[in-house]
Amino acid sequence: MPPIRLIATDLDGTLLRGDLTVSARTRRALDAARAAGIQVVPVTARQPHGVRRVAEQAGFTDYALCGNGAHGVHLGRGETLFEAHVTETAQRALAQALSARVPGVVFVSVRSGGEVFVAQQGYADLAHFEDHKRDPASMGAASLDAVLAEPSLKFVVRHPQLTPRELLAEVRALALGGFEVTHSGAPFLEVLAEGVSKAWGLARLCDLLGIQREEVLAFGDAPNDAEMLAWAGRGVAMGNADPEARSAAGEVTLTNEEDGVAAVIERLLKMPAPAPESSHI
């Protein structure tokens, strides 16, 4: 098996503990990987501003894949490597058909490099800070036409009563094309440009860096991680992972609360066993 040259890790439910911190053990493992010449890349549903909230804790200064792979950036240089947008036509067709099928559904367009968040009136009433790492009071209350007016890096679909899995079934029943749809464990669906997934974004980044898929170690816990776990040469699901992520992965590690990512990296690098502790940095 080729040596690992890139570690791709989801954040929420994977690298981060439940309180959204990076443990001291995990930080040591990430630093050791970087010292060994391995690229460590967050691959997340978050937008860049959400990655920056944990970047210092995790030591992220280089590449990041945001918006479920739709948006590749270099954190240190503030450079956009690539973007893929849901077209106005695709998101308008989805919004109109789904609104007719499931009254009460509301939408958000994330655009302009992930910095602009245009929420339909009523969305903020359903949201919590943890959903998007944004204060609901700052989300505004736009008309649906305003939400649909520009292409989206991520198009968010939410219903006050239906779970994401229930809402996903309704979207699939529409049999529309022109987009991809997934969910990350958050209380909404995430619609991406056609063909886009975390695996798509990771493949593009690896092409830019000259890294083969067999040289990639990936970690994840949610349905939106499944394609990435299947694509990577070594895909590892967390002990707390959704069944869809587990079935896509080649192996399962400890939970995020037990520093499952660190445990795999330590074995990979043959690091000494850590002293028992549970401190955070």
C-alpha cells in the first residue's frame, strides 16, 4: 500500500468533540502528521468562516474543502482554488416543486465564497447558532425570489416538522435533475451542484497537489462523508458514525469523544501511546 500523503477529515462529529473543541491528543496527532510531511485537510459542510472558528485549535493554515467539497480554499493565502455552484435554474425548479409538494419548506442560498447567507423569511425562526455557526438574528428575512436570485455554493432546504431523511425522500420523489442532495446530521438538507460531493472536491484538490487516491486517508461520520470514505484509499468511519458512512468506509475507529482520528494517526505514525488524559486545548 502506498504511503499516506494526505489526511482528509470531517470536522463536526469526527475531528471535533461534542463541545466543538479539538482535544490535546488530537492536536498532537495532527501536528505529528504535518511534521511527517502529510497534508492535513479539513473537508466539511461548513463554510470558510466556520472552519476559521476551529483553525487555530487544529493548526489548519493550508488547504480546506468547504461546503461539502464545492469550495476549495487555501486558508493562509485566502485563495479560492475552485468553486461549483447550484444553478439558478436548478434551485428554482427544486424550490417551486418542493414547495408545492411539501408546504412550509424554507430555503437558504449560501453564496459569494460562503460569506453571504440569504435566508428566506421564516428560516431564522427555525435555526440555532450551531446549525450554521451563525446567529439566527443576523440571518435576515428575504423573499423566496431573493433567495433564488443567484447561484448557490450550497442551497439549504428545511422544514419545521420533517426530519432531513423524511425531506430527502420528498426531494427524491420529485425526480428532478441538475443538483446533488445530502445531509450531514444537521436539521436540514444540503443541495450542491450536480456531481459535487466531498469526494469530488477531494479528487480535485488531490489532482492539484499531485496526490493519488491510494495515498489519501479520510475520516467521517455522516451521510455527506460516505462518498469521500469510499473514494479514499483508506476510509475510516467514526465509532459514532451514521450507518451510511460506516458502510462506505473500510474500517471503523473510536468515537469523536474518544479521539478516534488521533488513534488511527498514532498507529499510522507509530507514535507512543498517549498518557491518560482528557484535556482540551
